[in-house]
Amino acid sequence: MGVKHLLTAACTALSLFASAQGGARWAVVLPFGVQADSSGFGATKNAMATEFYAGFRAALDSFAGTEWPITLDVYDFDEATGQVVDHDFSMELNRYLSPSDFMDELAQLDVRYVVGPFRASDSESLAKHAAATTYVVNPVSREVHTDGLPQLIAAAPVRFLEAEILGRLAAQDALVRPKSRTVLFDLGDKTSMLQRQAFVRGFHTMGADTTKIQTWDGRPSSNLAARVGGDDLVLTRFVLLDDKVLSAARILQGLRQRPASQTEFWTVSSTVNSPSLDAFLLLRQPIIWAQTDRLEFAQYENVDAHIASVLGTSRSRWAWLGYDMAMMLLENDPEHYTGPRRSYDWGQTPGGGQFNQAIELYRFEPSRGVNPVAVPALP
């Protein structure tokens, strides 16, 4: 099945187990941008939504033959108007539903999960009108506000979680090695400021003295080499929380004057995984990094082949997220579910919805390679 015809039967109930009786009912609401073509099929315009749906369906297909049948309803979402679009190609009819009207219909159908839309505000709008037995799951946004929305589930880890957890780990390390030092790089923009605030917040929660955190100018105009050249040679955690590869390369170049034994580079996974960084500069000193995706997701070759049979391609990040999301929802006890792409560890705001706080930490040492690091527990 090609991408063009992936949603031929979209926006109607797709029973995955035709002979099954009863079971659960779910809905997928994504910004497909479906348009009918001359053959009467629905052609999708949004590759991200199409690939996510392909992965989601691949996971449900792998569940076929079990005793728990699922009926999946598929809907388009118009991000310009904030309306759900119910296409009926056989009747050449489109229905445009407001969030309240749509969720009222799903309540009558006893829908358990509504997966989507992608934008935080759109999922929040649906959750405001959800019945007590229906949960709206945002699969990708890291800026979902679950306060006051008990029917909302934010599946993507919250924004700046990496920075906060690295702050907790740095505080724990500073307490163990009191003569060491923590240096944060400031890149001079709002995102850098918010990242540093999250790091300091995590540092503080562990009972460490935040006044001992130093902030260095990491902008191109700063003379980092001169500062490093005149710096004291004490064990230092140099922390770059932004994912700007050029900034990382410039900072690592400046740090090469320091002995590797007295230098640690703390950062986020996108920096470590960038092919643009010089391997010598990156790997000469220990590296500690946080990431919200798991390292081993690409080892699921059978699943990848299934996704490729639908999309005509594989290794799609969005397809893997769709697959992972469906498997998490299929899990009978998803409290601490570990999928091929993500881990899930749920927190909940008082009177509000659930959010994913799962994260992974790793440490690289030239003599020992890459090893996982335990996430520091709150005191």
C-alpha cells in the first residue's frame, strides 16, 4: 500500500478484527491534509502525519489475532481552523466538526483514546470537551499543558527535561566531588536562558548550592580560548544545553587546551549524535549526555520491514513514534512501559492530566566506551 492510498478508507471505522465482538474503540486525529484525487482516493499532503499513522497501524496489525479487538476511527484535522474533518469519499462529503461537537460524538461511540492532533493547543482543545472515559493523547509536542485537563496525556517528554535532569546529576556529582566545578555556557538567546534555568532548578532540587555554578559566555564574540588558557586546572563539568552544533564545535575547540583528565563535556543527545562534530574534539574527554529517545530503537528489524512495506521507506522517525505510541497504549500496564523508541514514566499534575517524565542518561569515557547512568532520584 503506497502513501497516496494509505487513507483510502480513512475517516470511517476500520475494524482490525472483523469477526471479533466488542472490544475497544480508538480514534486517530492527525493533520493529514487529505484531498480526493480523480480516482476517488484520499491523497495525503502531510508526510509527518502519514508516516506516524503508518507506524501506528503497523503496531495494531501486529496485534491481530489476539483476544482484544480494536476498532480504529481515522480523522483528518484542519490546523488552520482547529476543526476535525470527517471525510466520506464514497459520498463525496466532508463534515467539519468543532472540538466540542467532535468529542460529543466520540463520547456516544465510547471511544477510549484519541491520538492527536500534533500541536499542543489542538490536543488541549479536544481534552477540554472529553468525557470522563475518553483520553486525548498528544504524541509529539513537548509543550503540552496538562494543568486542569485530567483527560489529557502528554506522551512526549516535557520540554527542558534533559537540562533539569542534567542539573540533578551535576548536583549529585558535585556533592561527591566537592573540589570539582560546574560551568554553564550562555549562548545569549531565550532558549539558552530557559535551558539554564531548568538546569539550575534541577541542581537546586538535590540540595546543592546553586551559587557555585559558573556561567561563561559561549557566543562567537567571546574569547573562550583566552579564558580557558588562563583558567585553573580543576575538574570541571562544562555544560552546553543547546543543540547548536556550531557552538559545540567552537566550545570543544576552546577546551582542547585543557587536560582531558580535568575536563568533562555535558550536553544533550543531538549534539553527541551530530556527524558534523570532529570526533577527536568530541571524544578526547568524558562526555555525559541526556536523551529522550532510546538508543536501540533501530534494532527492531521486523517492525522496520513492516513499516517499509507501507511507506516504501524505513528508519522513519515519525513512523517509529507512531508504532511506539500504539504499543504503549496496547500495554495493559503502561505505568513504566519501555517501547522501542521511547520510555514512559508518568507524572501527573494535581487535578490535571499525565505527562511523560522518562529520560535516559549516558556517559562516555575513552577507556570504557558508552555506559548508562542512573537518573538521580529526588531527595
